[in-house]
Amino acid sequence: MNTRKNLRQIWLLGLTLIFLALLATLPLYAPTYTIILMTSILMYIVLTMSWALFSAPTGYISLAPAAFFGIGIYTSAILGTRLPLPAVILAGSLISFCLALLIGALTLRLRGIYFAMFTFGLVELIKNFWLWYEIQFTGTRGRFVIFVDNTTIYYVMLIILALLLLVTYLIRRSRFGLALRGIGECEEAAAHIGVHVNALKTATFAISAIFMGAAGAIMATRWTYVDPYVAFNPLYSFMSVLMAIFGGIGQPYGPILGAAIFAYLEEILITRFPYYYMLIFGIVLIVTVLYLPEGLIGLVANIRKRVAGGQDALA
Amino acid sequence: MTIKIIEVLITGLLMGGLYALVAVGLSLQYGVARILNISHGEFIMLGGLTTWALYTALGVNPLLSLAICGPVAFILGFVIHRTLFKRLLASSASPAIFESNSMLAAFGLMFILQNIALLIWGPEIRGYSYLVIPVHFLGTLFGANRLLTFGLALVIGLGFYLFLSLTRTGKAIRAAAQDPPTAGLMGVNINNVLALCFGLGAAMAGIAGVLISMCYPVHGVMGLEYTIIAIIVVVLGGLGSIPGSFIGGFILGLIGSVVTFFEPGLALVAYYVIFILLLLVRPTGILGR
Amino acid sequence: MPLLEGKGVTKYFGGLAAVLNVDFYVEQGEVVGLIGPNGAGKTTLFNLISGALVSQSGTIWFKGENITNLKPHAICRKGIARTFQLVRVFPNMSVLENVLMGVLFGKSDGHGRGQALEQAEKWLDFVGLSAVKGLPARSLTLANQKRLEVARALATGPELLLLDELMAGLNPTEVAQAMELVNRIREQGITIFMVEHVMTAIMGVCGRIMVLHHGEKIAEGTPQEIATSRTVIEVYLGE
């Protein structure tokens, strides 16, 4: 059983590396349109996966991605002209990280739905405060962001994703991955067998924010003009949650699958049929919650089990 | 100066009345049925836009719309609970899992209702004028529509309160809120009561939407804003308590009008600051258990 | 110096004293029983020792060190493990992973992966659950879930084990097995402090018994003394 598990892991690792390599060569032969599309898909994968990094094992539904994403966006808008691009992205992730540490420490007592409400309120608070600040002190609602070419944006996003994959893998195979699941299943029991629950929750939450901030910092350069409504749009939080749940949060590739499918759907539908796109989104979400508690990957696993039939039961 | 103060206070109270009505439905849905209904605001939006459509296309008096939107929203809510949330309740392993799942399902509902409305009515901001007659009141001027909606909000809220405290159905709802298993043993049909609650919550939202459309413009994406206000009021006043909703609504309305008086841009900021502080300090609400 | 000692430990819920001014001690190598009617404050006392609750006054020492109001994980790492009155296994993890958590985060962390697995398997073997190690914990019977909790607690490497109603809800055969398990744990050199309602069990395995009533300690002594104590009989049979 153990060797089979190891084989499977090596197989997955190889597949991931091949995928990343293919993605890395994409700009050499693909048209610009594909690069832009792939950047959007990668962005959603980063947001969804980093959401899942904390929320999937612990069961705490965070609606804060939009806050960290927006912080990244504004770091880019403010520092973009003053610092080189890598420093801007680093700054975006660092500020998000620090804010997440603070929020994590503040919300340790909040369980279940109150945590979701808090994180949601936080996004709206930052958005409205920042809106007021901009109008009051800069006199305009929005800001221009430095221009970065599409290929660079694509590569930066790809690097962020690669790092995120690495961190997800490292956390999952470490004892902390197990402990995070323990927190999700019974927080109290985890604490009584020696897990420093508060520190682990806060640290993981903050690590997940790093990638959201980085993604925001680089995406801002593509939009060239941002305002608080765009940057702190709660839809980014909702999307992360919904895409992850749709894909299935039991495995890291579930959120990837969910994000990839919906990011692609968004790209082809949202300009021409925005309302239908969101309508489909809502329907899919309800169907997922009702009938696919383990998401797409759960469905796939079930079908495979049924196809394999008795064979698997014997093994 | 005193005139100014009176004006700020009355504005706050008028807003508070509407906020209370906005929150009552959500309070019931979360307090009893344990569903944090993120799509609550969409029912408000549907009420508002339907009223607008009926008024502009057929000249239907908004007061008549109350009698249309309330029952229709009730049926919609009842059916949604019967088909969606009842099934979720049965498939969720624990109350905490049901709360998460039902919140996610409510997100789905939000997207569905909002975009159906956008497909029908488009994204434009709609408004109509109804009873925009200035009324002199304690040396200040207010639109008759504002005063009417305030009065209606109070009457409807009181009626709802009496319904819950005096009727048999109301008592069953309160029993279910406090102790579902025991209420079930005492012969209360829990699934019916929960669906009833969800339907009543939706009806209150629809009614609030009608009243809101009498004073403020309405549009397809207004829902979330009102959902948030409802959540804040519920957190302020405590879950499942109707007097709490009114107290919370008035507090929020007053804070809103005072902050608006000093710095209009910070009113929403103030709401969220209160919301977040409350969650941190007293998540069960100032009047909560 | 006792292994565990408490002086004047007090906990109020609202205005109600759940544990009031209780002194207690557990010597190295003892099996001490804690009994009392429902609501006497037994579980509350365990929660205070293990850090799940914060006490209002009083001091608790472990090996001479003040551990009052430390966080649960810190207390576990000092060498006090516990089980729960209502079982709290990690339902969707495998039986082996449940115990592995204890090994990886308990008192003696810093294992390599292989070593940790070995340890976990050893403890599963000790409680007799090796055969089901791959199953999710939720699929076990209540008796086995309780064994799993014991294995998980033992895996943290404790010197003192708090057992909260290990035998509640078990049938007579299972109770006998659990008693045998308690004896074997003591043979490992682990001190045991246990809350129990099953009297035959507590009389059979404990060297000393403490009785709580309305949050106060009303008696203490050997099983013989407790069984014949007038106050204790009155408390149990009603005044």
C-alpha cells in the first residue's frame, strides 16, 4: 500500500512538473490572446489554491481573499513607480502577510460562521475606508498603475503559482498538514494532544495571504487603472470559495480544476453574457453543495470506483 | 442648532425603522432556521424592482404592492426551503456543517436571483416618485413617503412580533428556535416550521423592498448592501429577537445619520467598524443570549 | 513531592461554583479515582488541569512546576494527556493518523517520519487496534473509539493520564477490557487520574478515591473507606 502511494505521488509530481514546463514555454509559440487568457486562469488558480491552503483543512470559511488581493493591487498602484517590479510584488505579499497575522490573532476566538462574517466585513471596511481616504486626500477615486507587458505578467503569475504549489506540497506532507486537518475535525482534541492551535491557524492564514497579495500586485499592472471598487471587490472572495468547493477541497488539484474550469468559462461568457455566466455560477454552486459534497474530484473518484468495480475492492 | 440636531435624530430614526424591517427577516432565518441567508438582500431587491415595474407599467399603487410582494416572497422562500435547505439539513453531519453549507447555498441563491433580475430589468437604477410631499415636523422638513414607510415599518414589525408571541404557529416557531429536538417531540413539525420561518423571512424582505422603493432608487445589484446592513443589525440586536432587530436598527440608523452629518463618506466605514468590533467583543449581540 | 498537586482550585460559571476550593494530589505511579454525582464538577476539574478552562483562583503544580492556566497544548507537552467524556477522535482521519497526531505533537516531538509511524503502531498494538489502523476513526464502535482516544493520548508520551469516563456506555465485557487496559497503562509507569461512574471499575483499579459533590471535595480515601463512608453513601442515595 505504501509503495503504491509513493508511486502515485511521484506520478503526480512528474505530471505537475511537465505541466509547469509546458506552461513556461507557452509564450514562445502561443498568441497574445492565449497568454492573457492563461494569466487570468492562473490568477484564479492562485487565489483558489491559497484560499484552500488554510480553509480546506481547517473548515474555517475565509471571505478575506479580496482584502489581501486588493492590498496587493494597491501596493502595486502606490509603489509601482518607485520600486522595481520584484520589490513591488514582494512588498504586496509582505503587507498582506502582516495584515493576515493581525487578523488571524484577532479572530482566534471566532468559530464557524462568525469567522466568515468577520472576514467579509473586513473587505468591505477596507474598501469603504480606502474610498473615503482616496477622495478625501488624493481627490480622485482611482489610480493609474505602471505598465508591464503581458508576457512578464504571465511569467510572474506562473512563478507565484509554482511557489504556491511547492508550499502547499510542503505543508501537506509535514506534520502541520495533519494538524490543520485535526483542527478542522476537532479543534479541542488537537489542542489537547499538543498542537499549538492558535499559532498554527494564524501562521497558515498569513502564509495563504502572501500569495493573494502577490497575485494582486502583478494583476494590477494589467488593469492599468484601479479604484477601491475594483480592487476590493468581494466577488474575488466568493469566487475563491466557490471555485474551490466546486472542484473539491479534499485534494489540492480539486481547487485547481474548479478554478481552471470557471476561469475559462468566465473568459468566454462574461463579456457577452455576464448575467448568464453568474446565473450558471449560482446554479452550479447549489448543485455542488447539494449533490457533490466532495466536488468534481469526488465525482470523478466515485465514477472511477464504479468503473473499476470489484477489482478495487479486492486490492 | 437644535433644529439640526432634531433633524439628524429624526433622519436616524427613519432610517433605523427601515433597517429594522430589513433585518427582521434575516434574524428569523438565522435565529431559527440557522441559515445565514446571504441572498436576503435579493428578496429586498426583487420586492423593490417589482414594485417599481408595477407602478411604472400598470400604475399599481406601491401600498397595493405590499400585498402582492409579501405573499409571493413568502411562497418563494417556503418553496426554496422545502426543496433546497431541507435536503441540506438532512445531508449535513452536524449543525456547524449545515451552517457552512447553507451559507454557501445562499451565495448560490444570491447569484441566481440577482442575475435573473438583471436579465429581466437590466442594471439601470430605477426610481419613481411617490408621496414626495414635504411635511413640517418639529421645525424640520421630511418627505411624506419617509414618514409613511417609517410608520408602516413599525406597524408591520409590531404585527409580526404579535404574531410570533400570540399565535400557535408563532409559539411553535419560538419553540423550534430554542430547542429543535424537544419541539419535535412535542409534536411540532420541524421541517414545516423551518420552511415557514424561511418563507416569513423572505416575505419580510420583500415587504422591506417595497417600502425602500418608495423612498430610494432600486437596482439589480443593491441586494448585497442590504444583506450586510441586515447582518450588522442582527449582530447588534441579537439573533432571532424582533425587539432586538428594532433596537439594533435604530442604533445603526442613528449612528449612520450622525456620522453622515459630520462626514458623509465615513457612514459605511462606521457601520463596518461597529460590525467588526461587535463580532470580536460580543458575537451574540448586545441583547443576545 | 506529588506528581500533580492542586490547592484551592476554584471555577465559577456565572454565579455558580462548579469547582470550589478543591485541594488534590496524585502521587507518581498511583491510580486515583474521581467520583461524584452528575454535575459535581469532575469534568470541570479535569478541564482546569488540562487547560481547557481557566480557573478563577487556586494553583496547580505538575512535578513541582506551576502549570495553572497554561494553554492546553503547553500542558500536554509538559506530560499530561487526557481523554474526553464524549469521544473526540478525528472522525475522518484513519485510526493510524489519529495516533500519529499524538506522536508528532506530544511531549516528545522531533521524530523522523519512520520513527513516528513506528511509535504510533506500537501504541495501536498496545490498545489492540492494529487490525483497523487503516479505517477512518468514525467507523469504529464506541468502545474502540475510546481505546483510540487512549492510544492517541498515550502517544503524546505522558507521565500523567487523565481518563474522563472511559467506561461510560460500554457493556460489561468492554468494561472488563477497559479495566485491564488501565492496569496495563499503569504497568508502563504512567500515573492515572480517572473520572468514573462505573463503581465496580473504580473500586477494582484505583488505589485511592476522591469524592466531589457540588464542586467541593467531601471525602477521600481507599476504595474500602469510600465504600463504607457515611457522607459518600448519603450523597449517592440522597439525604
